[in-house]
Amino acid sequence: MTDSPAQDTPDPRSGDEPTDEELAAFDLDHDGKISIVESERARLGIVDARLEEIAEEGGLKGKLAEGAHHLLDKLDND
């Protein structure tokens, strides 16, 4: 029997009940549940923020991150 590592935030797909703070942050349609779509949009937000950080570093990696950031923004805002 192996122990699985503890997660900092409960996965809405795992059956754990979200906290009031998680509902306020992630429940976009205010139905009292965090759907898979809402969870993935939150994950995209984290990826987008990391791309912005990398873009600020400059260089080729920064330019690629900036392009990916702009593309992700267009997809997320549509």
C-alpha cells in the first residue's frame, strides 16, 4: 500500500468539498460547485501568470513566453 502525496488545494474532481474561499475564487457561475471547466480556467490563469514572469526575463525564452501569453489571453478571453 502506498501513500499518495498530500495536495495543497483539493481537486474538485476528487470529491472533496471546496472551502468558502475556493468557491469565491473559482465558482464562476455561483452554483456552489467548482466544475471541471472552472478548475481548468483557474489552472490556465496560473500558467498565464508564469508565462508573464518568464516574458519579463527577456531573451529568446522571454519572447516565446510573451507570444504564448498573448495567445493564451486570446483563447481565455473569447
